[in-house]
Amino acid sequence: MDERARRIAEAKARAEAAKAAKTGGAPPPAAASPTPAAPAAPAAPAGGDGGDERARRIAEAKARAEAAKAAAGGAAPAPAAPAAPAAPAAAAEAGGEGGDDRASRIAAARARAQAAAAAKSGGAPPPAAPQRSPEEEAARQARLAAAREKAAAASGGAAPAAAVAPAPAAAPARAATAAAPAARALPAGMDEWRVPAAAAGRVVTARPDPTAVAEAQLSNEEVANLVTRRSMMRTSFWAGLGVMLAGFVLGFVNFFWPRNVKGFGTQITISKERIPAEGAEPAKIFEMKGYLVNLKAGEGVPSQFASFGNPAEKGGLIALYQKCPHLGCAVPWRGDFDFEGVKGWFRCPCHGSTYSKAGIRVFGPAPRPMDTFAITKNADGSIVVDTGKINLGGPDNAQRTIQLS
């Protein structure tokens, strides 16, 4: 019967605590539930040890319920304080201090668990951890100092100059901050960034010198004028290609450009001494590839061949091109050649075309008379024959003469 009543009381306490946590308000008027504990105390002598155990368990359940309600309502668990002495008192009557200690530890653990569950579900935050006592804080500082000395000895440096005094229990965070070493001493000859990874203490990574970085930075103008390997190769390629093409063009122009042109195709000057006399046989001028013929008045075409051309009216000098108009053979002067009773003719050796002293064709397959060159007279008596300009031959060859006097 006692066990059944205990279980009912515990179930009611749990239900009330859950309801208070769900509503988020103040605990219901069930706070007056500890009052039934009064009748439980006098029942102890009647039931013996079993009645004391039952009263203790009921008191613990009520304490847990009240703590959960207080946590859900945002207030501190006030009724939990008297619950602790109630349990040891009942346990002492039951018989022994060992049972009292165990019951108090169980009650405290359950109270903390319920408070944490209530805080997690939206109630008040769990109570803060208790601070260390002065003796515990002193022992902790001593352990920290010993660890620092051991680390300094392992890295080869000197130990810290003075140990940090233990801070009072009221300010453990500030004491821990002051106890941290500012910097670690390094062995002689070792750079900070070369500290081995296994050494105790802070390891600093390598960083560039700010002064060197500032000196190495280039301005925009320097970057624009910077010659890279890629730009140098590109410029060299195009420069080489340009030089090669320029060489080809200059060589072509140099080969075909006429310079100091002399001889046939230019203006050839013939001195006065080389000009034949009037009525004499034609004179062969090799540089002009032709003949100079000085005709007398009425000379140039025999009278029986007057139908092929007209003779010279006033006479004069005429320049004949030696090339045959038929197929281009060189036509020589044949002074001993007799044709139709007249001696002295230009006779083509290839196909027999025959020309008079003025170059008029009188026989043969040639299509026209011999071609002529323009003549210019100089003041000193010499002449200039323009072999670069050829005038096609015609029946008027004898009228193309110039007068020397």
C-alpha cells in the first residue's frame, strides 16, 4: 500500500512539472504539496524502516517536482534547499550515514538533470557552474607554472622570469589571462619562422618584409614600359620578317632599275667626223644598230621605182634601222649589188627583200620600207640619234632627212 501511494505521488509531481513547463507560466498552486509530508514523519515509528524509506522517496520526488516547476517559471528553485536536509534526516533514522550521502548525491543529480531539460525546452538557463575554491585555484596555477617551465626547458630557452601569483577565487578568468606568456624565447641563431613544428609554444608563419614589398611594387608607368619575354619574341619575329621582305623588294628593284644605260635604246651622240659626206655610201654605226645616209637632192629612189616612194627634195641626213620589217633579219648595205640596172641596195640575206638608199622597199616580202630614228643636230656639228624611239618606215622616208648646213 505504501509503494502504491509513493508511485501515485511521483506520477502527480511529474505531471504537474510537465504542465508547468508546457504552459511557460508560474507553477500551479500545487506548491503546498509538501504539507502532507508532516503526517509521514510520525508514521515512521509505526512502520519501521520501510516507512522512513517511503517518506524519504516522497520528499525527493516533491523536491524534484518543485525544482522543475521553478525552472519552467523562470524562478530559482527555492524549495530545493530544505529538501536536502529532509532526505538525510529520514535516512539517518533509517540507519546510517552512507545512505544519507548516496541519497543526497542522487537527489542533486536528478535536480540538475531536470533543470537542464527545462532550460533546453525554453525555460530559464541552467544554473552556472560553481566557482573554484581558493585552494583549487592555487593548485591549478601551480600546475600551469610547472607546465610553462617544462615547455621552456624543452625549447632550450630560459624559464619565465617570475611565476604568476595565484588569483583569488572571485576572478579566475582574469588570473588565467594574466598567466598566459606574452612571447616564447627562441634559441640563439634561430629565426622565428624556422621554429620546428614540434617545439612547444607559438609557431609563426613566414611573411614578406613590408619594406621589401613596398620597394618591389611598380608604378603604372613602369609596368607599361616593362618588356616581357612574350613581347620581345613577338617584336623580334615581326622585325625579322620585315627585314627579309624588304631585302627581297630592294633586290628586285635593284636588279631591274636601269642605271647608266648606254648603247642601243638610248640617245647616242655621233661626232661630226663619223657622219658620211653628201651622196656617199651609207655609214654603219654599230652602237645605234643602223646606218647614217646623207642623200643629195633628188636621191633616195631610182626613177624607175618612183611608184614606191618619192626621192629627197633637198637632200639631207637620215638614220635607218638595220632590222628587216619582214622577220627581223639584219639588212646589210650592198654597194656592188645590181638590181634592175642600178647598183647599190639594202639587200636582206634571208628572204631577198630589197630597199633603196633611202630604205624604200622595191622588192621582196617585207611589208613596208625600213624604219627610221629621229635625229637632233648639235651646235658643234655632231648629231644625237634617239634609238629609244623607232619611227615605222613609209614611202616618205626620203622626206624625213635633216639639213646639216
